[in-house]
Amino acid sequence: MAEMSSANHAGSESLLSIRHLSHEYAARGMGGAPGARLRAVSDVSFDLLRGETLGVVGESGCGKSTMAKAIMQAPKPTEGEVILEGEDLRGLRGRDLRSARRKMQMVSQDPYSSLDPKWRIAQLVEEPLSAHKIGTAAQRKARVAELFDLVGLDLRRHGERYPRELSGGQCQRVAIARAIALSPQVVICDEAVSALDVSIQAQILNLFEALKAELHLSYLFISHDLSVVQHISDRILVMYMGKVCEAAVSGELYRHPYHPYTAALLSAIPAPVAGSIRTRVEIEGDLPSPFSPPSGCRFRTRCRFAQPKCADEEPELREFVSGHQVACHFPLAQNV
């Protein structure tokens, strides 16, 4: 499989490299045959560059969250490499893995479920520092105050409260404070704004952007909402049934989608100008069973451009135009 190109970022340093990542798990109680295993992520490769936000989009169930957990080694992926600053995390255990994880943290979808309801907010933000035995008690308290300020919370007003006493947006700010407490280089945002109201989403996205600039962070930003991903991402990777089907710089992908699946997703975004109309690209048929994905191209059973070659041969992710990769035998530019 071809690796996601960084041609348009010449001179940029790769911070996180994912190579042929796959993950499968037992599918008990999920409709599979006895002993069946579900391959949720299949042969995914890409680079996250230093200082970049890489968006990952796709329908629910396409493997985005499984990929994020596999990158975090929670659990370790079935196959492939997760290379952070030249070190493959799959080979690390115990203290070494714990130390490496300081460089890479995650913000999840539901801020309430990620925070212990029995702990006060200040304790929750201090917990990563205590767990890693960073600084003295006084230094940790000072760091907590700094983190509250960074995420826009008032330590005196919110520090002694419990998660249930905060709004969803405030709880997500707490989760972000915890994620950056250890000064990571990579933050994985797994649907980090999808549970919030639209107005609060904008505030949290602006916070992510501000923290990126101030702390020199790199983001892997996972979402099913293409309009959100467009707002925050430098490059975008599109997934379908566990595989990457298209990858490009954000603006290029939205202007010129070459994979029929990407075009269909984009056409479903509401038009930005009142009265304007998007040309809707329909997806045919039902989503195939993940236990028995179609041969060849996994999207072919729902694609109106599919031809016999699509069933016989799996398309590789290849550069179609400079900096824009697509896994399709018959890209849209050839069909219109």
C-alpha cells in the first residue's frame, strides 16, 4: 500500500509515522459466525507532520476510533508500526511505553465519561502530573493553575467543583487540560466536539487552534463531520470500511474529490450560502457486512462507476495528481 504523501509539505518533519496498521478483534455478539474476527482497520499508512493537523473522516463504523486506540497502544494493533519520533511503540512495554505515552495524549468524544465523577476538577487536572511523579506538590499546583488559564477556566470558580456541576463545553476544556498537562507533542482528538452544541463546538475548535500555536502541538483530528474537519485540518484522510480511500491537502480535497465515496460525503454538507444548491452524489445500496467485505474495492457494491476490474483487483492508494492520493481504479476526473 502506498503511504500518504507529504509532497506539499517539503521540508516538514514527520513526527508520527503509521505503517501498515491493522487491527482485528473477536466479534462475539456482533452477528459474526462463532470464532469470527472483525478487521476494523486494514493496512493503513500515513505520516503526521510536526505542527500539522491531520483530519480523519468517514462514516460511523469505518475504523477511525479503533485506529486511534491502536495508535495509542490501547490495545496494541494486530499488525503494523506506530513510530513516534523514530521509536516503534509496538515494541515498548511497561515503563518505556508509559514514558512514550507522555508524548501522545487523547481527547475523547464524551467529556463526562472521561472524567472521574468522584474527583474535583483541580484533582482531575493534576492527576497526570501526580501519576508520572512530575515536580513537587507546589510545582504541580502551579502547573494546574497554568493549565486552567490555558483552556479558559477559572481555577477559583471551577477547581473545587465536580464534573456534574460543569457544562459539556467546560468538561471538555477540563479533558483538554488533562491531555496537555504532560506537554505532549501529539494530541489525538477522537470526535472531540461531536457531543457539543454547535456554538460550543466553535469555541472548542478555536481553543484547539490557539493551543496548537502556543504549545507547538500536532493533532490527529478524527470526526464524521466534514465541515468541522475542513475548518481545522491541514490535510485530510478519508476512510471507508477500515481502509484509506483518499488523502489530500484540505482545500484540494474539498474542491476536487476524486473518490466517489468522498464526493458523496462532501455533497451531503449543507450549502454554505443560503439559496445555493449542491449537486448531490448518491451512494447506492447498503453498507456491506464488515465480517465479509467485498473483494477488490470495498466501495464497489455501492459505486455507480464500478466495473469488473473493481471486483477483481484491490486499488492501491496512489498519487493521482501532485499531493493528492486516491484508491480508485476509475477516479471521478475520468468519469465526468
